[in-house]
Amino acid sequence: MALPKKMIFGIVLLSLGMCGLLSRLYRQPLGPVLELPTSTLADPTFTPAPIDTAAISSTATESQPTAAQTATPAPLCGGPAVMNILAIGSDARGNTYQYGLADVIRLVRVDFVNARVGILEVPRDLWVEIPEIADHYNITHGKLNQAYLYGNPGMGYYDGTDRGPGLLARTLDLNFGARADHYLAVNMRTFENIVDAIGGIDIYLPYDISARSEESPRGFEIPAGQHHIDGKTALMVARVRQYHTFGRAENQNIVLCAIRKKLLSPAVVPAIPQLLGDFKRYVQTDFSPEQINQLACLATQIKGANVVFASFPMEVFQGRKIYDPQLGKTTSILDADFSVLRDYIDRFQEGTWPDPNLVINTTPSPDATDLEFACDD
């Protein structure tokens, strides 16, 4: 029996409505979006000179390049040309993000046109101005990692809906001009679980590691060489500060490259959607499912040499002590000329530093003579 036309029309409308709903959900951020203020870098008093259109027309020639000749390649995987991400490793040990300092702070530049990723470590101990919370306990300054803590809901200091990642992003923007499009924060327990969920990772350590930590009060030792490690060990390696101030970042680079390599292995790639589904409620992020798929798609097309970890030159920093009124005691910080750091960050976000034409070393050194380090395929 044929269906009445009105019923067929209703089914079509319902189907279109469901498609629209699913499309919106696919593009819906998984968390509050960043609420960064409008950039103040542009000079509002600048007025461009009028354009002489007649002069332009008179000098035009047939030898000028056509639009097709000057067009840049389309971004891969349906993504934007560039995506800037604030990546955070929280020292919170539970499954929530009520509290926690930013143990790891990285600026990530994802180039969808050239299939390239740059990852810049920003030292957590820089003493910075923290905006938006002066009306709470008169806090105006602190360590960079405290901005994340003060922004999360457990403290009650920050009124923005983007919470700890939002306040940290605002702090980076205010002090260094770093502009993030999105954020991703992972706490320690989730990090361990992710590594375990993919069956552990294989790392090569170019140096011995020997240290004590809260997780291993008796200490732990890992000799130089090749190792297969679980999530707990990966976390300990990533948190060890050894040989020099930035040794922790070098260890994190080794672990992150190993995670990338494991995620791209044939056995794990088919399970990535399920892994994302299992862990999305245990992270802080404003990515949408669509953007996650774009990043996962791009990851399969990026060579290890095009995943570059960068650090500021060690000589631009010096350690000193400062009194922290919030903690009520003197604390150790890193001091630097912020205009120098801002220049490096500007060039990093423009994609001109590290130089994309340089061959980057794939083995970190305990001597820290190299500013850049790339993943090895």
C-alpha cells in the first residue's frame, strides 16, 4: 500500500531535521570555547593611504600572474589553513579538573596546508601578570602555571566559562601575544590511561634517567637504550627534571613522539575513534568531533620530520627568587625579557621559526645545545 503524500513529506522533513541536528552536533565544541579579548596588537590610530585605482589599472599587464598561478594549496582534511592550540598537562591526579597546576604548557601550531606541526614549550615558572582575577584576593601576578589553577572552578577566582584553559590562554596572550584558537588539557591519570589503552609505548632514551618522585618515593632508574613502558612509567619519565632546567621538556618530547608513533601504527589506527569516545569526557577541550577528525586525518599524512618541538634559548632565562603573596612565601621563578619571548612566539605562530627548511635533529641531547627536536619515523 502506497504511503500518503503528506506522510512521505513528513518523513522527508524529519530526515532533513535529523541530518541538520547531527551536523550541528558534529560541529558542536565538546567544552566551553575560548573567550580571548580582541587583539590589541593593531594600532587603532593608523589610517591607510587612499588607493589610486587608476594608477593600478594603467600599470596592469598581461604578464601578471593569474589567480590560479598565485593560489595556495587547499588545506588538507577539510581543516583551516592553520590551527593554534594551547596544550596543557595538568598535575591533577583525579578524573576532574576542579584544581591542578599546568605542569606542561605547549603552544601547538598545526599547518594543514604543508602537513607540519610545531610544538613550543613555554616554561611554567615564568612570573607573569594574570588578568581578570584582581578582584579575588588582589591577585595580579603569579607563575604561569598558576593561571591555569586560578582559572579552574575549584578556586572560584575566575568568572569566565572557559575556566583554567581560558585564563591561561588570556595570560599567554597578555604577556606574550600568543593567540590560541583551541585548547586541550589532560590530567595525569588520563595520560596514564591513554598510554595503557594503546598497549604502552616504545621509547629510546639517549641517556640514563635516575630520579625520585611522589609516584616513586624510593626512586626509579631507567638506563639509556630502547624500552617498552606503560602509562605509569611514561608519566614518570615525562616529569623527571634531570641534567638541566629544561630536561623535563626533552623527556616529554621523547614520550610524545612515541605516543604519536604508536597511534599511527596499523594496529591502533582503527581503534582511534573508540579511544576518542572513551576519553573525551576525561579531558578539557573545546574541539568539536569534526575538528578531532580533521586532526586525526592530518596525523596520518605528517612525516616525523615535520613534527618539530622547539624551545627558547636557555641563555634568555635566569633563575631568581620572588615573594608570592598568594603562597605567603618566597618561590623560585624564571626571569626573562618578555619582548624577546614575544618575538620568538610571533615567529613561531607565523610559521617562520623554527625554520621549516632546516634539517632538525631527532635525538635530544642532555647538553641541550639544540633548540629544536623532531620526531623520528
